[in-house]
Amino acid sequence: MPDKYTVAFLGLGHMGVPMAANLVTAGHSVAGYDVVPAALEAAQSRQIPVAAGAADALAGADVVLTMFQSGQQVLDAYRGTGGGPGLLAAAAPGTMFLDCSTINVDEAREAARLAIEAGHRSVDAPVSGGVVGAEAGTLTFMVGAGDDDFEAVRPLLEVMGKRVVHCGAHGAGQAAKVCNNLILGVSMIAVSEAFVLGEKLGLSHQALFDVASAASGQCWALTTNCPVPGPVPTSPANRDYQPGFAGALMAKDLNLAVNALHSTGVTGRMGQLAAEIYDTFAAEGGAGRDFSAIITDIREKSATGAPAAHGTAPPPDAAGPGATTAGTATGNAPTAHDDGSPE
Ligand code: NAD
């Protein structure tokens, strides 16, 4: 691969635009394309050169980077739909197909198989770090590829991210992503249930945080993305659950995890349940809220028999006797994670 790459960047959405902008800033030659005209305009307003069509974007490209919503979109674009040639047919032999979308592990393996069969190279590299990380160039890339292909794309990924992890062969990047987000979804529900239970038991949010954040309940969902306002001032709960990591994306990623559980035969009851909980949350108005707002859902559904707490969050210090002296410990609780958003 050359020092400076020629990149066809396809999929200029929330993530794609800032990622492509960072490649341009770093001196790589980028030709962007999106099927939605408004996305092309957004890219142009960030000085990202855009092409008139996917085939134009591919002209002279060493790398075809896709950042789409779903695996179906990736496979359709690779193969072509409606009789038109797909990306695999349009690209010069030996082109690197780098897919950064979050998709099913099986779809990622199929995409790799198709690319290699067509005489190309293939890497799956889903990301975490969200739009904030994409803007700052601090994404984490989870990479599934052979050693040579990993080394070939690494310089490009290091422009867009601060952490690039080679997880294994094709599909391993997606595998790491779904496994991590299964942990995240389940742990956020557990942390939220614990806070609501604490409220019912007369425990202040700060007291529970001070204990659990320094004890065996410690986890990212608690210490960085804390679902109640107060203990972690930077968490989305302090800004009315503006994402952050949107509920719709957590629902999507948990469903990818469930698909992987099914295709491997793993008995993952917590993952399955978490997917159902986040599906309901997203369908009932949580799609655009940070996924930590699941606590408001749990609180509302727990309101029966607790007239004082009907549907609204008690203040962070609302608690029973003893709460005034509890929860004031400082200095030993973990502070924000270095990557403020998981996704
Ligand atoms: P998005 O919907 O904003 O952008 C996807 C873009 O792909 C859209 O503009 C769409 O028009 C375009 N597209 C689809 N098919 C196309 C095709 N054939 N040719 C050209 N363009 C095409 O999505 P996003 O938020 O940018 O997320 C992209 C991916 O990254 C998803 O898989 C998502 O799960 C993952 N992700 C998102 C975040 C986040 O915080 N938004 C974080 C981590 C991972």
C-alpha cells in the first residue's frame, strides 16, 4: 500500500462524514459517495470531495471503505442490485474492501468471501467511540483480517482512531463488537435496576455509586455512563439523556448479538432478554435517547405502589433516613472512562 491512500468512502452518514474528513485532513485522497443527496451535501460542507456515483468514487481507489447501516446494505452494494454491477465488479483487481459498518458476524464473513472470490482483499473493522470519537479521530477499531491485510489498513485506521485491535480472521472484528455490546447492554440494565431498587429501599444515588463504583459492581455502565444524574457529571443522564449511544443502536447491536448466539448455539438468556428490553425501549420512544435512559423505563414500570415516584425521577439525594451522611465519599471512585462514548 502507498504512503497516501486513494479511498472510495461510501456511506457518508453520522459516522462516515467525520471519519472521511479526518482522512482528507491527513492528506489521503478521498472520493466520497452516498445514495442520499443530503449526505453528499453534508460531506461537501466538510471539504470532502464527492463523486457522482459509486463507480466514479471507485476509479483509482486502493481502498473501498463502507460505513453503512446494515449487513444487507453491504452485501447488496458488493454484489450489485437491480442488474447493475456491484462494487466488487467495478473495482480494480486486488482492491482492499474495508467495511467499518456494524453488521452480523456471518454477513461479515460472507462479505469477505465474496470479495476474495472476486480477486480482492477484505477487512472487517467495526468501531466504537461514536460520533464524538469519529470527530476526534479517537475511535476504537476491532479488526478481522489476515495479518497482511491488517497491516495494510492499519495506517488508515490509525488516522481515524486511537486504538486498533487485530481480533483475528474475517468476522472477528464484528465478533468482538457484539460480545462487548452484549456485556454493555446487560450491565446497563443491571446498573439501572440496582439504582431503582436503591431508590425504593431509601438509598441515595450517591451512596450506591460510592459503594458500587469501588466494589464488585464496578463497570463502565456505572462509572462512566452512570444512568442517574449527579455521580458522574459527564454522563448523558445529566443532559436529559441526549446520546451518547442511542437506544436504537443498542437495540440493533443486541440483536446482532442474539443472531450470533443463535448461529453458534450459545445459551445466552441475558443477552436475549436485554435485546427484548432494548427493542421495547426503542419502540416506545427511547430510540433517540441515550441507552442509559432505560432507567426511566424501569422506574416508570416500577411505579405501582410507590405514589411518590410516579413516572418521574426522584432527585439524586432522595433517600430515606441516613442518606444525608451516606454517599459523600470522594477520591476513591473511578472517574470518566477515557472514551466518553462506547459507540
Ligand atoms: P447513518 O445511517 O448515519 O449512515 C449510513 C449511511 O450509509 C447513510 O447516509 C446511507 O444513505 C448510506 N448508504 C447506505 N447504503 C449505501 C450505498 N449502497 N452506497 C452509498 N451509501 C449508502 O449511520 P451511522 O450512524 O453513520 O452508522 C454507520 C454504521 O456505524 C452502522 O453500522 C452503525 O451501527 C455503526 N456505528 C454507529 C455509531 C454511532 O454512534 N452512530 C457508533 C458505532 C458504530
